[in-house]
Amino acid sequence: MIISHNLSALNANNMLRRNTKASSNSMEKLSSGLRINKAADDAAGLSISEKMRGQIRGLEQASRNIQDGVSLVQTAEGSLNEMNEILQRQRKLIVQGLNGTNSDRDRQMIDQEIKQLTDALDSLSKSSEFNTINLLARDDYTILADRSSSSSISGVTDPPPVTTVSTSVVYKPQGTPDEPKHVISNTDTTETSHTYSSTNTNIPITTPDGSAGYNEYNVDTHTITTTDTNNTVYETLTASNDPQYSKPAYWFSSGMNKTSFGPKELGDVYGAMFENIEVNGSSVPVEYSSRSGSGTDPAWDHMWFSGTNLSIMRYRTVLPDNSMEIKYVINNMNTFDTNIKLDNMIDPPANSTITDAGGNPLSIGNNIINPPSGSNFNLSGTDADTGLKFDDSSGLLAPTELTINNPAVGQPQINFDWQLDLPAGASVTLGFTYGPFSLNLGVYELTHETVTTKHIDTTVNTDTTDIDYVPPKVDIQAGDRQDQVIHIPLFNVTSQGLGIANLGIVPPSIPETALKQTDAALTKVTNYRGLYGALQNRMEYTLDNVQNSNENLTSAESRIRDADIAKEMLSSTKASILIQATQTMLAQANQNPQAVLQLLNSV
């Protein structure tokens, strides 16, 4: 037996130290909840975990960055939406102002509102900020290339003269001399018209250094056309021998029962006649079942009367002596006798004097001629002469009554009527002769020849904007790495940037270009809104990805760094039992030297 070294006790003590250390490690892990509390626990795991922790915290901040970027874009797009509404209102006002029913004062009031809206748009663009960063009034662009140009092309056109000729018949005092072709008017007018067209694109490009830029390509074409027009009117007056202008004719006026007498294109120069029909003591309206055309020779009209079977055929025939026979054939197809009164009134030619067949002037005042049959009268007017004849012997029953009102100063008026009692089934023919007609005026052909010449100046001004540029931008750090950046471009959306600084519908603005300018501005604003909308969607998808990555990295880092509590509890329990067992064995090992002592005591 060896007493210099208690090897059993040494071994038990060594095992006690190891178990105590194992128990201490388990207690540390259970207390912190981490598998790795110090580098000695797992140096490689600690390194991986720390890198993951840095990435996780970066992703958490990137998530907040992206949300700030979304808020910035929403702020800019909200302001652009208001600008869109302003432009739409301006466009509506321009359409209203271009309507011809507005007075100059109305247009001035409309123009005033348009300019106020332009000022409101400028104010809105300059006040749209996010954390003091101006979003919509930026002019600090970096120009990469400028291929813009302006051109002005002028041209002159002198189209061939256009001649139009119109001919009419005029009546002038006899003996009026012909007039050779001569100028009666010469007028010069100038008209200026404007046409405006615009194309507008804003296309993303990649700059040489790889950063995001844009190409702005606008073509504004303004065409100014000035037309100087000269209208020279020539007149020619030539006597006409066309017999149609001396031949009498008549024209009826529907609804008035009026007949006008006169040559072609001279109205009622020979006078006019008005008719009125009474049947059984009541005036009845005249209706026509049929009639010949106005001016027809011979002419006829078939009249009938509502509620009766009475019909009248009226005939007008031009006789060889240039007079007109007016005849009525009345048929009573009723089963009872009918009382008929046909009342006629004639207005003779203008300024007529009236004489009897012997040339004796008719006495002043009302002249009642009874009986009328056999009466002849001559009517001499300023422009025309005619006559009036009543004669039963011609087969036309003369009027029952004849009254001629011949005032001392003024126009004579002739009234005559037929009072008839027509038996049932009977017929009667009555009438008179009006004429012969003679014209105291000469017939002339009046020719107007209009020669129109034009001188057209056209100027086409073309302004082309072709610029590659990098706009100022806000960089959103959208990840935990340096190159994970989303660029939000900032534009110039002022009235100057939109090309509507001088928008209006009264000078010095050009009303004709206003609509096109507004449409181009709306296109720009819509493009910017579309770009910001796409950026917002991109950032929202990026935010979802960042949050997913953060969740997955956190899970991976937890598997590396966090303690498995169940496993550590098992290890701790095991170490505790081993410590107790080792302590017992150590106590037992310490008893071995006592056996040697007992041997020595027995000696």
C-alpha cells in the first residue's frame, strides 16, 4: 500500500473539478438563455452570430428608411394630384373662354382666374417639402448632354386669284345709260391664325457612371399664318332686252290670299289683289285642294270651303294685249241655295293716278260706280301703268258693287264684290280684266365680279428640348449593404418647368396655343405621378422583402446563439449527480490512508 501519493483521491478530485466546471457551464447557459456567452463557448459560432446581428439591425433600420421613403413619395404624389386638378380646371376655363358667346370682358375675367391658378400651382410646388427637403421646385439638375435646338422657317404663298361672278336684274328709270366694268369697292383684310403642337417624353436612361438619369425630349411647334386678303369688286350695268322682264306674271302668298302682279323679279310693281269669301253671311277661310305653280301662265287654283260643297276654280290668263284675265267659276254642289259674297280689293301701282276710259281724272273721294259693267279705268303709276275693265259682254259677270277711293294725296284703292244667290247645283262664271300692263322702268343686267387675291406668310417656329440629365434625388438606404439604395428623383414642376408660365386667353398670351400648352403640362404631371407611383410600389415590395429577410436571419441567428434549454437542463442534472458521486468517492479515497495507520498501530 502507498501512502506517499493518494492516487484515488487525486483522481476523484480531478473528476470533481471537471464535473463542477461542466455544471458551471450549464448554469451559465441556463441563466443567460444563450448557448454562446463567450468566445470560448464557440468562437466560429460567435463570429457568425455577430455578423448576423449586424445584418439584422441594419435590416431593421432599412425597414424604417423605406417607410420614410414611401411617406416622401406619397407627399410628392399628393401635391402632384392637386396640381393635376389645377391644370384640369385651367383647361376647362380655356375651353369656356374660346367659345364665341363670351364678350371681351368675360374673357378677361376667365383669364384672370387662369393666372391665379398658375400662381397657386407655383406656390404649391415651392411649399411641397418633406423634412425641409423641397420636392417639386428643383432646378439643380446635373446636365449630361444638351442637344436642344430652335429653328424658324418662313414661307410665302401667293395662290392664284379667285374670281366669282354674280348677275342680277335691276330696274332703273328708262334712259339710264349702261355702265362699263368699274371698281365699286376695294378692301384689304389681314387675318392671323396660330396652330400649336407639342410632344413630351421623359425616359429613364443609365448614365455613363451607372447612375439613374432621364432624357427629356420635347418638341413644341408653333405655326403662325398671316393671310392678307384683297377683295376687289367690279360692277357692270347693261340694258336687257329679255322679253321675260316685260311679260306680266303673278305670285301668290300662301295663307294671305294675296296675289302680286309684276314682271320677273320685280314683286308687285303692277299692283296687288286681296280676296275674301263669305258663304251664307260668314267669312270662311280659303283652302286649296290643288293649284298651279306661282307665275304659271295660264294659271289655275281650286278652292274649297270647309263644311260646304261649294268650290271655286280661279283662272288667270295673260292676254295678247299684255293684260291678265281673272276668272272665277263657282259651282254650288250643295242641296240647298247658297248666298255667296266674293269681295276683292286692288292696290294699283305705286303713286297711281286714275282716269276713266276717256282719260278724264276720277273725282277725289269715294266713287261709287253702279252698274260696274262696261267700266274701264286707267291707272298710271311712277314705275308702271295698268288698267281695270269690267264687261259682262266678254262672258264674265261684272261685280255687283264697285267703289274707288281716290284720295287727294295718296294711293287709290279699288274695292268690288259680287253678291250672288246661287241655287243648288248651279254654276256661274264671273271675273274682270286687269291691265294692260306697261313698265315705266328699264330692265338692266347688273353684274358683280369679285376678284380675291391672297398673300400668305407662314412661319413655323420649332423648339426642341433634348436633354440628358440627372435630377436631384433623395437616396433611400433600403438594405444593410452600401449598394442597396433606391433613388427618388425630384423634378421641377413649377409653371416654368411645365411650360405654362404665360398661359392665358387674352393678349399677350396666344389663346390658340393655350389648350396645347395645358395638355402638354398635364402629360408631364401624369408622367411624374406614374414614376412616383411605380417607385412607391417598388419600395413597398422592397419593404416586404427586407422584413422577410430580417425574420429569417433572426431565426438563423437564434439557432446559432441561443441555448437549447432542455439539453442544458439535462447536462446540468447530469453534472450535479456526477459532482455528488465524485464527492462521495473523494471521501472514500481519503479513508484509504487510515488503513495503513491501523497496520502501523498493530505493530
